[in-house]
Amino acid sequence: MRPVKVPPMLQALVQSGFLAVEGKEFPVLESCPECGGELAGYDRKERNFATLLDEGKEREIRVIVRRFRCRACGVISPAKAPFYPDTRTGSPVVDLCVVLSRTRTPGKTVALLEALGIVVDRGTVRNLAARDFGDIPVTEMFGLVLPRSVISLSMIGVRDL
């Protein structure tokens, strides 16, 4: 398969967006999602947000998600963070997989993601494309339809430079 070409500026925007959230903590949850009860701090959990290609090597971008225990019902709940339920990567990566796989095979989606510097395997793309994540807002940029979550993440990265 021929290598996929993407504009270097697009790759830089996407990479800077993901790098901007590296090490960020998500510490906010107002009340228990089960019963609405008062929360107490429980612990912090490090989660893989994305895996990027950095000079040919894989680099995990990790974030910290605070967890809380409800004083009323005892349920442990994570803070609001950019992850879909039952997924192991950040929602912008999931959005990219779903949006790109609408017009491409899983293999071609993986090749395009790799050209953007994002590592996701073909099976994961196939599984994510089969799930319903609701409406994912998109924008056309550099001839590609991209999810707005990636664009806004990229703007955070540009602002931090």
C-alpha cells in the first residue's frame, strides 16, 4: 500500500493538540451520577488518552482522571473527562476513527491515522466504527472531513505554544 500523504501543517496541528493535554488532570464531578449524593475524593487514575508516533517510536499521551466515592450510595465515579463510556482512548481519537471510517475501510483509516501520527490498530477502528457514539460534529479541513473535537483540541495546542 502506498503511504498516505497529509499536509504537514495538519499533522502538526493534530500532534500539538494531543500533546497539549499530556499530563492534564480532570478533577471535577459535581454530584453522584447514580443518586445525586455528595462526593468525597477517592483516588486518581492515569489513563491513556492517545498513542502518537514520535520519530518512529510510540509515545503514550496520558491524562489523570480523579475518581470520587458517593457518601450516600458508595458508588465510585470518575470526574468528567474526554472519554466515551467503555472506551480506552480519548474521545477525539474515537471521533477520528469513527468519522474517517465512514468513507474508508479500517485499513485505510489506520493508514491515514498513522500519517497524522496517531497509532490505532485496525481491529479497534472496526469496533469503534460499529458503535453508536451519537452525532459527531465535523468540519472539512485540508480536503479531509475531521471531527471538531480534534480541531478544538488542536487550537488548545496552538494556544499553548
